[in-house]
Amino acid sequence: MSDSAADGGIRNGAGDGTRAVRAGLPDPVKYEPTLPGPVFAAHFHLPGEVTGPYSYGRDDNPTWTHLERAIGELEAPGRSDVETLVFASGMAAISSVLFSQLRAGDTVVLPKDGYQVLPLVRAQLEAYGIEVRTAPTGEDAQLDLLDGAKLLWIETPSNPGLDVCDIRRLVEAAHARGALVAVDNTLATPLGQRPLELGADFAVASGTKQLTGHGDLLLGYVVGTDAAAMTAVRRWRKIVGAISGPMEAWLAHRSIATLQLRVDRQDATALILAEALRGRDEVTGLRYPGLPDDPSHKVASRQMRRYGCVVSFTLPTRARAERFLDALRLVDDATSFGGVRSTAERRGRWGGDAVPEGFVRFSVGVEDPEDLVADVLRALDESAR
């Protein structure tokens, strides 16, 4: 693939907003839309020998192609040596890397404090005869478990605790031991950090969250630099059929155009909210990597260009947290994060996360900062009664 094809004609020095708006667009054709509509097809005309890019709907789709180019241009701008594959969900993308790269007898290192579905993944890996080692994200604790590992899985910032590890340091140590490295980039988004530029072999994410940002679709993706490894990931997608629908792919691509606008607004407001919460006596365990005194700020500042839209904190009891959530007027009590409408939840209600009963994961939307902060502070006051 040429540089121009890989980068969609976008200048390598283009800003994030320009890149997001132009990413993945095909060359203009007179009388055709700038972003072609979704292609709904189970099969394509295919006379004679099987050649060309599209043959069957489980393998490829033109709508996926545009979206995959767009994501690749965001995760690895200017590079022609990357491949991007989209999936039906973030977990489909995560599973594709883990189960395509690991075999019985292999060892994988996972974060102990990562996404709450990872314990289910661990059980399945172990059922297949794969050794699973875990360590917390903070303080680069996974470094101590790399000997003999085939794959290191990093999640930074971690969800929901917002710890950060040094990607470059972990990558160098893992590669020195012959291990591949995958980084879950969901919370940061490609505008927050680019794992491939830090040496990782895979950048993996749930596009359900801030990448698409409207809480109306499920999507996942894998971007990788190793051709053989990505061939295995593609084969896994074909085998399990974990494919995105064309409408979801088109909606995702359309939504990426506003990514920089949304991310900048959400992340700036998240910092304002975190600073407001710092002054509340009932709030403990406040975490946001953008706070100068956050334990992760120093490491995050070396590798992140933006700090994300999620703030986490703990209220004294489960009941207090539930009263707080019920008192909010501008914030939906819902799971997931990254949407244009602020959401929050008492994370312990799901199980699987080692968090206190009063732990709140708060996802900042695009509301006016002063309105959102006022709503949160009022809800804290009301919940104390």
C-alpha cells in the first residue's frame, strides 16, 4: 500500500481535527457522496476466478474498508505497514488477538485490574491450556512476569481504576524476551495515545466508547504492524464471524469526523470536574491522570496527548453513592463511557472489579462544564441528607 493510500491523502503534519474529518474518505467522484453509504451485501458478483477485494460478506465489505482506513490513519498516521480490522464489539477484537496468537502451553500476561470481562477471558484461556499471569497496571508491575511469555496485554489507562503504565518500557522488556505486546487503547483513543508509535505490536480498542461517542453502536478494532500476526487475527474473525454490520461501520465512520471536537471538550471538562471533586471531603480515591497530583500523571504525560473523559472516585458507602447517582439530573445512570451525554455508575454493581462499594466511574460528556459541575456538586449535597 502506498503512503497516499495508507494516509488517505492527508498530510502527515495535519492536525487531529483535520485528520479525523478526512480519515478514510475515498477519492472524490463527481455526483457521489463524500462518504459513501453503507453497502448491504452477503455476496458480490464474482464470475470466474476468485480475485479482487470483495467476494463474501463475512470476509470483507467496502464500508469496512473505509472505516478500517480511517482508524488506521488515526492510530498510525503516515504509516503504510499497518493493517486494521474492525469487529462486532470491543470484546470480539480483544478475543481475536488473544485466541489467534496463543496456543496450549503458551503464557500470557494480563492486567489484574483491567476490564471486568477479562476474568472470563482468563478462565477460557486456562481451559485451553494457556498459562495466565496477572499483575496490576500501576508501577509497571507486569514487568516482573514476562519471562517465558508469548504475549503481554496492557490496558492503560486501566478501566475503571485509571492507573497508567509506561508502554514503551514494557514493550522494550517484552520484546527483549520474545513476547508480542497488545495495548487496549479504548479509554485513551488514538487522539490520546498511539501505542504503535510506542512500539506495541497491536493497538486494540472498543469503538463503542469515545471513538464513536454516541452510545448507539457496538464496534471493536485491531491495528497491527506484524503481517503474519494480523493474518492470524483476520483468520480468527473469519472463523468466528465476529463482523461489524455495514450500518454500524458507516455510523462509526461518520462519527469519527467529530472525534477531535468531542474529545477536546470531554477531556477538558473531565479535568474541571476532577478539580471540583478534589475539594469535597466525602470524595476519596479521586483519580484522573490529568490532575498534576494524580499518581499516574508523570507517566501519562510522557505518552499521552490527552487524558481521557473518565473520572473515578469513591463515596463513603454504597447507599451514599446510589443516592448521589439518583440525584443527578444531567447525568444518566448507565454503564459504558465516552458518550456525548455524561453517564455515571456505581461500578461494584456488576461484580468483577476490585473496587469499594461506593466507587463511582463517571464519564464526562459534552455538556457545558459549568452546568455539569453544578449538577454534580448539587447531587453530592443532596445525597448527604
